[in-house]
Amino acid sequence: MRNYFKYALGEIILVVLGILIALQVNNWNEDRKKLHEEKSIIEGLKSEFESAKKEIIADIEDRNKSIQVVISTLERHTGKNLTKIPQDSVKYFLDELMQYRFYTPSHPVLDDLQSSGRFNLIKSEELRFLIRDYIQTKERIKMPEEKERRFVLEQMAPFLSERIALGKLFESDQYELDREKLDHLMNDEFFGSLLYIRKNTIKSSQQYSRILLKNIETIQFELNKNLHD
């Protein structure tokens, strides 16, 4: 009986050890799977934020052009700049006055993290915080961008359409805007008010764009850091 109990005890110990080893191996496999999944997520985010950075930089550069045109036109209106707008630049000036843009980056990996609740696969608490902050700022920029769009479509474009044959101007290479009409437009007091508001709407969107660019660059730094840890 003594030998039997020793044998049975040995069998139990072996079974327990086998279970513990199997659990440990399973944990190792799970950890490896999570590490692989995290690396895949970070690589995907890195690619997405590279594209997002290009888009936000393009938005900032386009807004810089628009605001320079608005300021230049406003200076002509107020008499600070007495030079005439060259005929070959009229289209460019008017087009910039009616331009607006939206920040619409493609974020399939980030969207999946949000919808699936897998944010915790990213081990870095700092990176998770930065990404959530970026998401909030990305949502906030929609409001000034929408204000910009509505102002252009509801006020600036209708005002210009009533005073200038925009169809002829933009669709015909031969059409030239009458200089008297252009001078009258520059002296219109309501046009000056529109230019002032337009300048402020662009600046508001631009402020958020610059915040987003800074967020993106910080996230990129953290992504690279986590990818090489």
C-alpha cells in the first residue's frame, strides 16, 4: 500500500506539474500573441499618422495661401495697399476667397481600436493618452471648419456672385473682369466686413490644424519609441 500511495502521489505531482507547465506555455503564447498584435497595431498607426500628417500640413499650407489673399484684399479695401490686382491674378484672388477645406484623414486601424475596445493592447499609457487627445481635437476642428464652409457658401459666395459673373470669369479664358467693377468691389463696405470675418474663420480653423499637427508629431515620436522597445 505504501508503494501504491507513493506511486499515486507521484502521478498527481506529475499531472499538476504538467498542468502548470501547460498553463505557463499558454500564457507565453498569449503574451507573444499580444506582443505581435500590438506591434501590428503600432505599425498600422504609424502608417496612418504619416498620411494624416501630410494631410494636415497640406491644409495648413492651403489656409496660409487663403489668409494671405484675404489680408492682401483687406489691405486694398482699407487703402493700406494701393496697388491694383493684376487681371491675370483676379481668378486666383477670388478663388481663394471662396476656398474651404476639411480635415478627413483615413484611420481604419484607429477606428477599429475604438469600436472593438482593444485600446489596452497598446501597453504605453502615454501613447493611449496622446491618441485619445488627438481624437478629441480631431472632433473639435469640425466646428470651425463647418463655420468656415457655411460662411463661404451662405455669405461670401452669394455676395461675389451678385457683383461678378463668376461663371464667365472661371470658365472662359478670354473673359476679363471690368476694372471698374473690381474697384467698386474693393470699395464696398460690406465686402470689407466679409473679408474681416473670413480672416477670422480661417484663423480659427488654422489654430486647430496647428494643434493637430503638434499632436500627430508627438504621437509619431511615441509610436517609433514603442516600436523599437
